[in-house]
Amino acid sequence: MSRRRRNAARESKLPPPEDGEPRLSRASVGRFSLYLRHLQQFAREGLPTVSSGQLGLALGKTDVQVRKDLAYLGHLGQAGVGYQVQPLISALRHTLGIDREWKVAVAGVGNLARALLRYRGFGAQGFRIVALFDADAAKVGQSVDGLAVHAPADMTQVIADSGAELGIITVPSEAAQGVAEALAAAGIHGLMNFAPVVLRLPAHVSVINVDLAIQLEQLAFLVHLAASER
Amino acid sequence: MSRRRRNAARESKLPPPEDGEPRLSRASVGRFSLYLRHLQQFAREGLPTVSSGQLGLALGKTDVQVRKDLAYLGHLGQAGVGYQVQPLISALRHTLGIDREWKVAVAGVGNLARALLRYRGFGAQGFRIVALFDADAAKVGQSVDGLAVHAPADMTQVIADSGAELGIITVPSEAAQGVAEALAAAGIHGLMNFAPVVLRLPAHVSVINVDLAIQLEQLAFLVHLAASER
DNA sequence: GGATGTGAACGACTTCACAGCG
DNA sequence: CGCTGTGAAGTCGTTCACATCC
């Protein structure tokens, strides 16, 4: 391999080094969603404020880590009191970019797609599935949970009309790369990929891979490890 | 919060520091499954050996990182040649603890469970779903993909008979903690949890959380970030 | 007292640079 | 040469210790 050639994955750079301050880390962002989840729970319970210790306890993180993470959002905490729940929720949603609705297209209408359609968690966070695609002619034209299934050939048109910006790929592995390219070409900016393949796409398309077999393997490893230590 | 009290999550410790050598890192383990996936692909294509550069390229990692990770498995590489695919696959499967069959029970028979049942990726890696549970009396007794749906009350018996060691939770959030405890009490050692809650379980039960809304939020963040940089 | 915010120490992970082998 | 393996350096992330504020 030629020296000094960077063949590593383009990883979407985090924020511009910016002027000089707290520096948003990728690890923190990964926890923001989790904080948000629990804060929403606290809000439902009517708590007006929460301390870094309480939040950390609910999540299995230390109080210091919670404070370090939250520090990025600005000085939202009050010494001796804690953080006000509602402003913190707003700040997190703003930083994550989910203080608005995101429209989502789903390619591949199988059981997984059906499960996603009925999953309340998406809607609760502002995600709305607005378009379905499937290559199976028998499925095209059908309606699933009130949404019409479209043919891949109509993708560009349907995506444009629906305003979808994100895509979820639940097609078989073999078809995933092609479908991903089609979605990208149709103007989708981010893809959640359930197919166990590494997608190759232009740099302006973000991808999150959700490989369930890999997750299960990691679980097996943990159990295997625990067993071998006993 | 009292000083010096460790309220952080119990994270399953990695290997004992061991005698003196390569030290398996959590990050490496997270990539092992990915390596395995691609090696299996290379094997299907009939490649006898593969270099760290090739593997890295296929995965978006650097060649050095691949070598560092693989070094833990022992001296499997041949200088000037690369790694033999089959021995490497065996070593990875052995280290991950998946060089055998793992039996899995699924609690909550909805669309997601159905999708998992039909997902070929599990079987391909040696996972076999052997038991289904659902609290809905209307579903109990039914058969899904040839598997009977059992009542939660029969959990201990059915788990014991089936030999399941891992569990997948696809029940609604409210029910997740209770179901998790029941599965743990029935002898399950590891749980893959799809419900968006943090499960509290005895330390000997490993948990992997798969929160799809969080994943989608992370995707939205990436897209949001990319857009704000343009 | 009870909390936040943060430099500094520490540790984990990645990348560099290069020795060594086939 | 091409490619592996690995100390050393560098970067990123977490934890500690403590100043500070209500």
C-alpha cells in the first residue's frame, strides 16, 4: 500500500474548529440523543430541573461526563440547582438538528419497513415517513398504513414531491448499493442502511449503518467473555 | 452527588490484563464483526489470501489499523503476502465466540420480530431463533414461521427446554423492563433490546441496546451538520 | 451545602515511522 | 520489494480535582 495515501473512510468532519471554545466531540453527540430521551421522560414526570448526577444515574454515566457534554450547549446549568429541563431539551434538539420535522423515504417494503412505519418512536422525535418504494411489482400501488408503495422508476419524482431528505434502506443486500445510489441521485442527503454491506456513495451523502447481525455478534461476544471469566 | 462514588454504568470489563501481550481493545472487537463480514465475502469470491490494505480499503479503515486489530489474534499474517482468509475467519469467529450456534428467544411478536425471523443474516452467523413469547393471548398458540408463540407465564420452562441463551426484546417500552427481568430470571445471559429504555439488570446479564430513533437522530445530525457547513 | 464548569492528569485509541521477514 | 508487526508519538475521550457560584 502506497505510503501516506489516506485510504481511510471519509468520516464526516465534526464542527469547524471554530473560534476557540468547548469543541463538540463526536462522543458527546452520540450521547445527546440519550440525554434527550431521558429529559423528555423527566419532563413528562413534571420535573422542572435536573442535576447532572440525576441524569447520569438514569443513564449509567458519571455526573462529570454529563456536565462536560452539556457544557458545549452553553452555560445552561445553575450552580447549586441543576439544569432546567425544558431549555435543555430545546438546546439539545437544536444542536442535533431535530428542532424541526424530517421527512423520510423507505426503500423496501418488507416486515422491517412495516415495523418502522408503526414505530411510534420516530414520530415522537419529529421524523415522518412520507414515501415507500419497492421493486416488487405486486407491491407497487398497494397501500401500507395509508402510504402508497411506489415503483423505483418514480423515485426522483416522488422524492421531490414528498420533500423527503432522509432514506431508510431495508432491501436485500444485493440490491442495497443500487437503491442507495438511486436515492442519492433523487436528492436524499442521509441514509439509514439495514443491509449488511458497506455503501459507497458521494461524500455529500451521510450514512448510518444498522447491522443487526453485527449487534447480535457483539452481544454473543459479551456473553462469551463473561462466561470465560467465570 | 457524593464524591468518589462510582455511579457509572457497569461496563463489562474486557479481558483480564493477562500476562503481557497485545491487549484486546473494545474498539477492535467492534470491528471484528465487520472484518468477518468482508472476509466471508472474499472467501465466497475464492480469494485465498488478503492483505491488510485490501481489507482496510473494503471497510474504510487504514491498513495499519487492520494489522493492529488482527495482531491480537496472533501472528496470522505472512510478511510480503498477507493473511490467509480461512484461518483468519476461524480465528475471528473463535475470538468473538461465534464458532458455535447460539439459540435465541424473542419476546414480543410484532412486525419487528417477524422481520428478524426472516432475516437471513442471523442464521448465516450461527444464530437460531428457537422461541417466541407474547403477552397477547390472541397470539399465544399461533405459529409464526413454524415457531409457536408462548405465553410469558411459560417462559422459564420454554427457555430451559429450548436451550436459548440470548434474548431479543421487541415489546413496547412500558413492558420492556419487566420482560427483561423475566428473561433474565429464566436463565437468559444476554439481551438485545429494541425498546428505547435503559434496562436495569443484574450484572451477569449483558445488554446491547438498539435504539432506532437514536440512530435516525444521529443521521439527522450528520445531515444537519453537513448542511450547516455548506 | 449542593451544584456547575473546567484545567490538568490520565487512559484509550489511532496514526506514524520503521525494523524485519519472505 | 511488498507486506506484516510494533514501539513511539499523537489525538481523542474520560476522570480527577478544585475553583466558583447560588
